[in-house]
Amino acid sequence: QTSTSSVPQTSINHPCVCVCVCVGGLAGGIEICITFPTEYVKTQLQLDEKANPPKYRGIGDCVKQTVQHHGVKGLYRGLSSLLYGSIPKSAVRFGMFEYLSNHAKDKSGHLNSTRGLLCGLGAGVMEAVLVVCPMETVKVKFIHDQTSANPRYRGFFHGVREIIREQGIRGTYQGLTATVLKQGSNQAIRFFVMTSLKNWYKGDDPNKSINPLVTGTFGAIAGAASVFGNTPLDVIKTRMQGLEAHKYKNTWDCALKIMKYEGLAAFYKGTVPRLGRVCLDVAIVFIIYEEVVKVLNVVWKTD
């Protein structure tokens, strides 16, 4: 087997890849605990329809009302569903990207930007179907439930039981099409940007090491690009997974109704809080993932 030290993540054995993925999932869990309030606010703003009329005047007002009525812990409603899904989500994402990229690289072990985009797309679609859609559906229902006069869900497992009892397993897969579109475009954009920036940084020296701060910066840029590129899909996904999802026939109908009754600006609700969380999320996960892979590449180096 030929050494591929120029691309660290492909020169380690499968046990190393599995460990890297688990560590990436743990990093994602830690990041979620830190930044989840921004995810909560983003989701609330996206669920807040003009036609109702709107309940919140903006980010600050959403935080203020939530703390007034539910305390600081109210900003963490739905956190458990993301925590329980963070490790398998990262496992599927990085595992699938690793698998696809290993088959997409040229003979010298180089992955170009276009192939990086396609590999990211495949990873995003797989994580959407296996993990993200049910996880996000439960999270959105939890957050939406809190805005009701009489919240029904007492916790993660109680909420899941109630959803499945009333709607079956299908109830945890609301908005699957929108989720696949969102996650597929998410990872396609992120891995495309990361691959492009890394190739640009290394230039003619594929063995050039990348400083963690540089990796974090690249990750933040990739995260920002994905936010601006697919927030409209995120808004549609959130609406399709909310408690009022029955108002929409399908993903396309949801998009048309948002445009008709709320205008183009509604597709970018929650952009600012999402931008803050996603940039930090992607930066942290890529830093830890890349650094752990470097260490494991030394421990399990192939010949």
C-alpha cells in the first residue's frame, strides 16, 4: 500500500477513522451545549409567521420573552434531541465523506474541489436520512411545543413516545425532502469550501501542515458559506417539522406559501443566530477532527 501522507485522513486504518468520527461527534456535542441558545432562537424566529401575527420583534426580544416565561433553561429546550444525535450524525457524515473521498481522489491522493463538493453532497444526504431528519423533527417539535399554552412534552423520551404513538415512525420524518436538500447542500458547500481552501493553502506542497487556527478559520468560512447558501431550505425544513406542518401539502407547497404570505425575506429568518452557531460549530469540529487525525495518523501509520 502506498503512503498518502499528503492527505492525512486517508492514510490511517479504519479503527483510526472510527475513533476520529467519535471524537468529532463528542466535539459536536460540546459545541452544541455552548451554542444551542442561538439554535433555539433561530428556530423560534423561523416558526414565527407574519400571518399570525409575529410573536417576536427580533433576536433580543425572543431571548427576553423566553427567559421571562421559562427562565434561562428555556433557551435549551430541545437540546437533548441534538445531543443524542450528535455522535451518530458526525459518524455518518465523516464516515461517508471518508469513504467517498477515498474513491474520488486521483492517483496522487489529491481531492479536487468539484469532487469534494460531490462527496460532501453524498455525506449530507446520508446523514439527513439516517440521523438528521428524525433528530431535527423531535427538536423542532420540542421547541414549538414550548410556545403552546399547555406544553405537552415532559422530556426527550416522553416526547418521542408521544410523537410515535400519535403519528408512528413517520411522524419523526416530517420534512424529509427539505432535510435532504438542506443537509446535502450544507455538506456540499462546506466540504467544497474546505477542500478549496486547503488546496489553495498547501499550493504545490501537499505535505504542508495546516495550523489549527487556520483550520478553524477555514471552517468558519465554510460554515458561513453554507448558512448564506441554504438558509431558505432550513426555514422550509423547520416549518415542515413544526406543530403546524399539517398546513402544508409538501415541501414545494410550504415554499410557495411562505413566499406568497410572507415574502422573500421570510426565507432568511434566523440567519444571524444560525450564522453564529454554524460558524463556531464547523470551526470547532474541523479543528478537532483534523488534529486528532494527525495524531492517529502517526499512531496507526500505514506502510
